[in-house]
Amino acid sequence: MTRTTTLLLALTLSVGCGNGIASDEAAERAYLGLDGMVGKALALGFDGFNMASSANIPPQSTTGDVTGTLDVSGQVDMGASDNKGMRLHLDLVDYQDAVPESDLIVTYDTEAGVPASLDLSLRGIPNATMTGSLTGTFYMVGDIEGPVTLDLSIAGMTEADPTVADNLRRVAGSTTVTGTATSDFGTYTVDVTL
């Protein structure tokens, strides 16, 4: 066996995963455990946006379906302009959502002091076009382990909330999330609608 072949075999074994899960399936599962978090982060971001009385939004928090927390903090543009931006920080601690049709147990954390970033641009409020990105590295523990890095683009629409005066919300079903989730198991292509 050549040195190159030995090195390639060692590399292949090092990125495999346990429990009989194929690498391509593990790459998908690495993202699917975070899929629900994306929608929750957007909801918390808009909650903070609607509550903001200064550039800093009041910190927002929610729990995973199973365990852990998602915290959102950051800044929003103030003033009378119809165009605004949000620069948000996402922190996960022992976060686990239920993944449909899966019995995998995986929890996610962000590194302390290194939150993920959710940046949004709103143009033409209240019926605005929304574009943005969600980027960051999350650390998995459980049935699959290691870092997974999200590089996602977000596009959608907003509208006035008919139940709360002067509040803004996403138009349900209008938000597309595309991009990649890259882990030791490979790169999973994300293409979902929220």
C-alpha cells in the first residue's frame, strides 16, 4: 500500500461516523438538526426589531424542541426610513430540536464569544423585500459529532402585522433559505421554504 493510499484511507476513516450512518446522510442530518432553528431565529429577530427603542434590540430567547436554548441579540436600524437592516447574533447552548422521521440525538452549541450571524436587509417597509444571510459554525455532540458551518442566503417578504399596530412580520411561506451546511461528513445543499 502506498503512502498516498494509506493517507487517503486514514482520512476517509476519520470523517466517517458511527451508528452505521452513511456520510451523505450524516451531512444532511448535520443540517436538519438546525433547520427549525433558522425559522426560530428569524421570528426572534423580528420580535426584537418590533420591541427595539434603540439600536440595540432587547435580547430574545427560546428553547429547542427537546433541550437547550437559542439566544438572539444585536442591532437594528432606527429612524423613519422605509429601509432598515438587522445585524443579529445567535448563541446556541445544548440546543436540540426534534427532527421528523429521525431518531438521531444531536445537540448544538456555538463557541462562547463566537455567535453565528444573521444579517437582514428590509427594503420598502412594511411590504418589504427581505434579503440576508445566516453564517456561523455550530458544534455537534451526540450521534454525529464535530463542527458544521452554515453559509445560507435568505430571501422573502414582510408585511404589517394585522394583530399588533406598527409591528412587522415575515409573510408566511415567502422565505427561501438556500446555501450550504459543511461538516466533516461533506457538504449538504440547503433549499427550503419557510
